Amino acid sequence: MKYAFVLGREPGLSTAELIAALKAADVGFDPKNAVYSPAILVAETEKPLDAAFFHTLGGSIKMAEVLGASERSLEDDLFNVLNGMGSETSLDFGLSLYSTEAIPSKNYKSLEYGLKPLSLTLKKRLKENGRSIRVVLNDQPALTSVQVDKNRLLAKGGELMLLIGQGAARIARTIAVQAFEDFSERDFGRPAADAKSGMLPPKLARMMVNLASASKDEPLHDAFCGSGTILTEAATLGYKKLSGSDISERAVADTIKNLEWILSQRKLRAETNVFLSDVKHLPEKLPKASIGAIVSEPYLGPPLRGGESDQKIHFEYLELMGLYRRAFDAFSKVLKPGAKVVFVFPVFGNKHVNILRELEDYGFRAEGLLPSAAVMALNLKSTTGLLYKRPDQKVGRDIFRFRFNPS
Ligand SMILES: C[S@@+](CC[C@H](N)C(=O)[O-])C[C@H]1O[C@@H](n2cnc3c(N)ncnc32)[C@H](O)[C@@H]1O
């Protein structure tokens, strides 16, 4: 079975999340056979995947089943697939074009201009069989997940993706699109939010929980829980033992409120334990070797406004390094051997946190998150730290996964 995943804004992270989620779901997949690109990942899996699997992901926008390559006439091949879709009397459809290469090929460029006429020709041909045909068009080469959802395309017919690389075009049929309304409800609709401390986007929180790929029955802790975004996502993913701590009373109260909200709204059950603690005092609050995974976005320093002196940034940097060292020292006392830590380090401009070597002394080794073919195709600088940064942000986030092996 072959599937195409349309990736979010940070394709490296989305790809790493997908690989971790396939492994956690025990779905065999050969990373060497996959096609990696900034827009699309094509993966061959040993088991079929469904929409429920897709909806566990935070970093993928659409999932489609690859039907095959169009060796002769693309128009005829699309016609044949579309003819079998929809109901006896009607069909609503849309076409989306994606490049499976970082630099789109000539084939892609020519189809980019030809997509609208191709859609209209197909509509005309399909109508000849007497069905009522509606086509959803976009000015961009691909339909957005909102367009697919709002036009109820998956219920009333479907979206076909054209995956264009050097060889023949591949045709894929969309199975699911991201539940953007659910994410935005959790982002903006939850009872407690603290814009000042900075909230993690729920999609990134979900990617981080998935990267940890911990067992759902193992205790999962967030040591800088803020308003509880990570724990909320872990709850929706089915984690059963959730704990969180923070140095701020308000954060503890917000996390408790948000966790109660999500558990009652989704009718979920989980043991929860949220308490006040400086990260360095965690070993006094949690039993030794009791935690299966830590997923945390720590304090990343004061927001930068631009124009800060190098000296000031360096001073902040040193303070933060101290906090992170103390955090990992504490983690080493509460984690079970083999446990994972998914952690965010700030990136100031081009300056990345450089304490991986020191963390090895506490037993933490940063893991490679991507196969080398993906690192090359996505032109990434590192396989351990994966960057998440909006173009307008002064401080980026580097996402790391560590494995704890006490000596
Ligand atoms: C960037 S926020 C985390 C936001 C959280 N991920 C969310 O989405 O709501 C960092 C949090 O670290 C907490 N914090 C700062 N220093 C701490 C320390 N020494 N120990 C524990 N928590 C600390 C702050 O109170 C703040 O809530």
C-alpha cells in the first residue's frame, strides 16, 4: 500500500512525526523506499492506513492513497478514476497538483497552467454520462484542506492528487484532511490561555508527543506545563497517565482547568497530577524512575524585540543553559531507563543551543529523527534538532528527542 502525505510548514518535523507514528502504530515502512520532498512524502506501508491513523498526526495536512502511475493519457486515467467515484446521479470533485521534488520539474510547470482546463474538460466528459458534475477549482495548484472540507468533497465524490516528479504522474485519492477546526478549538476555545508566557501551537505539541512515541499506559510528564497544551494533546491522543509541573501558580491552575475541559469535552479518562514545582525540585515530588516520557517546551527566554546587544543575548543564553542543565539533571532522577525526552531549545537568529555533549553526562543522547535520504531531500542541517519557526518570529524552536540511558 502506498500513501501520499501532504506535509505542514515544517516538512522535516512532519516527516519525523510520521515516521515515529508509523512505528508506534506498528506499521512496517521501509524508509529507503520512500519519496521525500518539502511538500509530499510518499510511503509504502505493510498495512493499510485509515483516516483514524491520519488524525493522530499534527504535522500532516492531507493523506491520500496512491492509485498508480499514469503511463499514457493523464486525462483518460483521471476520467476512469473519477467515473467510478461519487453517486449514481452526482459527483463533486477537485484536482490538486503537488511536486514530489524540491525544485518542481518541467512536467509540473506545464500542468500548473493546464490544471484548470483539464478539470473543466473532465467535467464535460463526465457529464456526458448524465450525472450532475461539480468541480471545485482554486487559483493555487492545490485545494486547501478547508476547501476539501467545506465543499464536503470526500463525502460527495473526492479529491484526486497529481504527484509530479521526473517520471510519470502518479494519481492519489485523498482519504482524509486535517481537522483544522478541532485544532483551532483547542487553540482558541479552551478556558485558560496565557498569551504572555507564549503558547505552543497545538499542532506542534501533538507532533512532540508523537515524536516521543511512548506507550499510552506509561506516565507522561511536562515539566514546564504552562497552560497545558502538551498534556491536552496527549490526552486527546489517549495517554492515560498525565502529569505536569510549573514554577508558576497561574500555569498550574490553567493546566488543571484546560485538562478538565478536554477530558470532559471528549469524554476521555486519564489520571492527572498537576503541581507547583521548580524543575530542579522534581526529584522531591516524583518517585525515582517513575516517568516513561517527558515532553516539554521550557522557558525560552524573554521575547526579543530586535536591536538587543550581542552581550545581552549572550547573557540570556547562559542563564537558559543553566536552567536546561538543571532540568536534565532532575529528569535523570525521575525517568525510567530507556525513556524518551522531547524538548525544545530556543534558536536566537542563527545561534543554536549547544549543550548536547554536556547532557550526555546525565545519560541523555540526542537521537537522529530522520533517515539520511530525507535530510538530503529536505536540505536540513541537522538530523537531531528540527527547526520550527514562523518567518516573522525572532526566536525559533529546535525540537530534539533524547533517549535516557543511565550509566
Ligand atoms: C514557554 S512556557 C510553556 C508553555 C507551554 N508549553 C504551553 O503551551 O502552555 C514556559 C513555562 O516554563 C515555566 N518555568 C520557567 N522557569 C521554570 C522553572 N525553573 N521550573 C519550572 N517551570 C518553569 C514558566 O512558568 C512557563 O509556564
